[in-house]
Amino acid sequence: MNIKNYINAEFVNPIDEKYLDNYNPSIGKVYGQIPNSSKEDVETAYRAAAKAFPKWSATSLEERSKILSKIAYLILGKLDVLAEAESKDNGKPISLAKSVDIPRAASNFQFFANAITQFSSEAHESVGFNAVNFTLRQPIGVVGCISPWNLPLYLFTWKIAPAMAAGNCVVAKPSEITPMTAFLLGEICNEAGLPKGVLNIVHGLGTTTGQAIVAHPNIKAISFTGGTKTGAHIASIAAPMFKKLSLELGGKNPNIIFADCDYEKMLATTVRSSFSNQGQICLCGSRILIEEKIYDQFKKDFIKKVKQLNVDHPSKSNSDIGALVSKEHLEKIESYIEIAENEGGKIVCGGLEVTIPGFENGYYFQPTIIEVTDNSCRVNQEEIFGPVVTIMSFKTDEEALILANDTKYGLSSTIWTNNLNRTMQFSKQLQTGIVWVNTWMLRDLRTPFGGIKDSGVGREGGFEALRFFTEPKNVCIKFPS
């Protein structure tokens, strides 16, 4: 199926008629084409957004909320269609897309439809000066949103929903690897009555389309989720132009397991936090650190559980792990297996490509566990972003904390313990933007989301997102005594 850009509420071909192949990773074959949009396409989208901005920014909060709620409702109404499209584009099991990705996309719109009606500004009475100060929160104008391939509609809506709720108009680019659900969202927005130009979706490569969005002189804010290297490149362009930046980047997240944990709950959750979505989630606990006294037992039980995971075509109801997103990504995963072995790591589970009968050209890989003894090894320091985790033991709390923080990333961490003092100390001392205790991926959309160090700049979620997509303006009024 060939898809088009969505500009000014219309579906249009790229101006120069250049296209990219779109692959179905579960069979390893092209199933359609997408625009490789140029600078001129981005300019057309910008103009549509700029034209729509005055009216949209002046639209009442109630009306904006109503339209975003309608989009959420329509997404849920098309759950099956969107889940199948997501699975076909990304390779993830349909069951996962249906239970997580698409419902969360609807929740993103519904949450910000509600949040914008509760988003309030501050007022301060300047006692002794006969003055009052209040803060206006005004939309920025036209903003750029660039989303990744691992959770396509989930993260695409996580950006555009607060941007639109706050009164901005958007030029957005989904990943060129997984563009289909963003394309289908355009149809939903039209059905919901979203005014022309409020949302514009341009497809294409990051090096062309994405570059044009980031470098556009009148797109004043960029929200990006993706790799750290790309984030650094975006910052090098956007910072000298004084654009607002929100960068949600890589992670190499520690999963710290103490002997006093709820063992069975920890074990089941650790399998999930290691291999959900083929391990292609920035929040996966890819470095598993286990207290020495339970290390051997954990290793035995974890390997047994992981070997029970079923790698199969995403359409199969019993598929726990589907296809990796692309051939290039599969090759990257395989290269890290070789790196691990060369560095002395021991492959204790998996480590091989999988051939699925009838789908021999698909990009499948075994869930893999690598035993390591040195935290400085590349598989413990570099983001692999696939169904690969490392296991390593520690003796003391102090050692666990040092190992957990010994990486350039700082997105999330997980602690398994029933020791309250330890919980409080680790929560403060772990160098991550998110700390989960005795759970994983339990998200309240009101809370700030993001990381520190090389994991990014800024926060998404809740009022943090609405603050990012608005500019504060202080107003001071002096009145007579």
C-alpha cells in the first residue's frame, strides 16, 4: 500500500515524487511505498500550520478538548485495523499492539484533552507594592515532532496530542520505518473534525525530511525521541537557533535485584521488562544486576523462563516475540553477540537468528541472555535495543549502586527489594529520570517522563509536556492604593 503526506487535511504526494520502500519485517518483503519528503514538502506543511495557528490558538479549551477526545474515541473504534497495521509495519505481535500500543495512543489524546482544561497559570500578589503578577501560558506557534519506530503510534501521539492541546499547530514526522499508523491517523483527524493545518504529517528520511523540520527557521520547538547520536545532531542545529528542545534518547537501564525481593513476581516481571516488544523499548531493563546470594538460582530460573518464550509470526496468538523491525537492526543485534563473545561474555541463552516456517525471510532472533563479569564491556555500556540482556552479580548495596550508575545513560532503573531504607536511598542516588520499585512500566500519565545524562534533555508527560509546548509570559499590573 502506498501512503501519502497529510498536509492541510489533505493527502498529497511528495512534490518531487520521490518514494521509499516500506518493508513488512515479519516476511522481509516490501509491501508499499512512502514519500521521501523534501525541504519543499516541509515548507508546504509549515505554511499550512502557520495559516491555521491564529484560529486554532484562539479556539476555546473546551472545543480543543472536545476534538482531541473525539480522536481518542475514533482510535479505539479502529483498534483492530490500527493494531494490524502496527504489527505489519513494526513486526510486533498483534496481541501487543492491540493491548498496549493502540489503547495507549487513544489514552494520550484523552489525557491531554482533559489536562488542557486543568492547566492553570500562577498569580502573585506583590504585597506592599500594590501590584499583582500573573503568568500567561501561550502556545509557541508551529512546532516540530519527530517520533521513533519502536512504539509508532504510541509515541507519535505522545508528542502531537499535548502540542495541539496547548494551541500549537504541528509539522510531524513519524519514523520512515513504521509510517502506516501515522498515515491512518490523518483519516481519523479528518473524521474528528480537526481544522485544516493543525496537524501536518510529512514522511521521509531523518536526513532529509527530519533535517528540514529541525532546520526550519520558523519552527520554534522540536520534540524528538530516538537515538542519542541523532539527538546530539538535532541539538547542534536547534540550539544556535534558540529553539526549545525536548530530547528523549537512549537508555541502558539497570534492573537491580536483591535477595529480599518477592522472587516470583520479580522473575515474571523481569522476563517482561527484558523482552517486551522484542526488547525494542527504551525502558527495557537490559542490564540485570543480581545479589550474589541468589545469583545462581536466578540464572537457572531466568534461563528456563526465557526459553519458554515463543518466537513466531506476529499474527500468531501464541507469539511472545515477533520480528525485529528491519534487516539492518537484525544485523546490528547479531554484531553485538559477536562483540560480547570477543569480550569474554558467555551466551547462556539464545544468541541465534530464528527461521519461521513459511516466513523464512523475516527478521527473527532468539531472546538472548549474556553473562558478563565486567561492567565496562560494550554490551553493558552501549544500547543494543533488542532482545538481548546481560546478567551480572554484585555483593553489596554500594557495589550495586556503583554498577547501576556506571554508564553514560540515565533513563530508567528498576529495584527489587522489600527494604524500605534501601528503597529510599537508591531512589535518591540512582542517576536516572525514572525509578521503578517492585514493578516495571507502570505509568501514570500525569508524571514527568525523561532521562538525564546522555538519555536526553527535558521531560514529557503531564503538565511538563504542556509547559514545554507553551511560553510563559509574566504580566505585572500596578494599581493605586
